[in-house]
Amino acid sequence: MPFLVMAVWIALEAWLVTQAIERIGGWPVAAWIVGAAVIGVLVIQRQGLRVFRELQASVARGELPTQLVFEGLIVLIAGILLVLPGFLSDLVGLSLLLFGLRKRLAMRLGEGMAKARPDLKQPVTLEGQYRRKS
């Protein structure tokens, strides 16, 4: 099934690109594909660093950063979709970055994980005694 979905996706992307080339020409389509790839790389760099900093701050506060992890994963997927050539992948990648979809999707994934694994909701504190060896 995943192979079939990927084959249909690639065929649709190829058809959309050829239709665009026929309608607006090769140079504008090439510029769009290269521009989207550059934007995708920048998104992965900048947004990835931002999410990583928020992740570090969350861990420093003692919070479990599940939503931030999912947001970072969604940003990475969106950036990869922008790097891939094609209009459909660009549309999906941009929609993951814009319109607040990323935060809502990350929140739903985090809630789903919290329901599936309630033991992971709170950070685990290990208590015990220790002795220094001099």
C-alpha cells in the first residue's frame, strides 16, 4: 500500500509539473522548484534551531517536551517536502508551516501519546541515597 501511494504521488507531481511547463513555461517552473528547495533548506535550519532551543529550555524547566518534539518533526517533514521537486509536495509542506496547522497537529499527536502512554506524562524522579567517595 505505501508503494502504491508513493507511486500515485510521484505520478501526480510529474503530471502537475508538465502541465505547469505547458502553461507558463519551463523557466518559471524551474525557478519555482529551485526557490522552494532553497526555502525548504532555510526552514529546516532556522525553524529547527528554534525548536531545538525551545526544547532545551523546556527540559531545563523540568517539563516533558512532547509537543516540541512533534513540532520539530513536523518542521523537518515540511522542509523536506519543500526541498522535493513538485507542486503538491510544496503545497503540503507550506500548509504544515502556515495556518497554525503545525501546532494543532503537534498538540493532537502529543495528546495521543499521553493517552497511549500515561506513564510518560510526567518526568520521572528517582529518589535514593548516595554517598560521596573521597
